[in-house]
Amino acid sequence: MIIDWLIAHWIELLGTIFALLYLYLSVRENIWLWVTGFVSSFFYLVLFLDERLYADMSLQVYYLVISVYGWLAWKTGRKESGKPKMPVSGVNKSLALKLLITGVLIYGVVVIALLKLPEQMGIPTSDLPYWDAFTTTGGIVATWMLARKKIEHWLVWVVVDLVSTGMYLYKGLTVTVVLYIVYTLVAVVGYREWKQQMMVRDREIQRRG
């Protein structure tokens, strides 16, 4: 019975394992998070295609690309700062407004695509187009913020992960539901850890000043 279940859910399990590694490395600010994230996204791309969650499936393609970008951005940031890790920074008002506008535009495009494209392509329609579009948009924005090492990306993930938990519960993806509950908790921990790092850095700058 257990073996049959494992065989039936091996893609979801592997995606979950690499996603948990990605989470741990994210909190630790370890650049190898981008490698584990790349592998996890590949497995979830296959899973979401099978579950007809097309926006989330497309999001995994974005994650594959942003994983490469994030790796390069963190390496460049590390060299420019002259420190072992690229420094954490916050989002100013100007960037926050740009991200909000960009998010609204992306959401609109994704919703239209989910409502129109499946029928034109002759494939089943998305089960939860509006929620699917919301988590997709949030994931795009939050992952870009992570690539630029903006601390507020953790707060975006808290909202996205909570919505995703409800969506996957509805779809009966038990393992993924557990994963997203963990995601939510780790996002809170990650925010606190990065905040502490920023405070330590600011104190060092003040002492030197």
C-alpha cells in the first residue's frame, strides 16, 4: 500500500524534497538554493501539467529561468560588496509602487490567458483560474525580489503560501499541502533571520562611522 502510494506520487515527493532544501538554503542565504530550486521546479512543472494547474505550471518555467538569474545576481552582488554573501536590502517606496503596478499587470495577463488559451488550445480549462493567477503573480514578484535579496519577499511568500495551501487542499495534493504549510512557517522564520542580519550589518556600519 505504502509502496504503491510512493510510486504514484514520486514526482511530487522529489519536488517536495528539493523544495525543502531550497527553503533551508534560502533562510541561510546560501547561493546553492538556486540549484535546488531549479531541480524542484522541474518536478513541479511536470506535476502541475498533470493536475491542469496551467498558471502554476508556467510559473515553474519562470522559476527555472529566475534560478539562473538569481545565481548570477548573487554571485555579482557578492563580488561587488566584497563580502562572503550579497547583502540583504529593503524595498523603498518607489520600488514598492513599481512592483505593485507590475503585479497587477501580470495578474490581468495571467487571468485572461487562463480563461482564453485552454479553450483555443483544445485542452481542459484551469480549475481555479483566479486563485491560480494570484499565486502565479505573487510567485513571480517574490522570486524576483529574492534574486535581488529584498527582505520583503518573505512577506509576499507568506500570503502566497497561505493561498496556495487552500488551493492544493482543494485539489487533494496532500504532500504539497504539507509542504506549503511548512513554506508559510519558514517564510516567517526567514524574515526574522534576514531582519536580524540587517540589524547586525547596520550596527557594524554605525560603529565604523
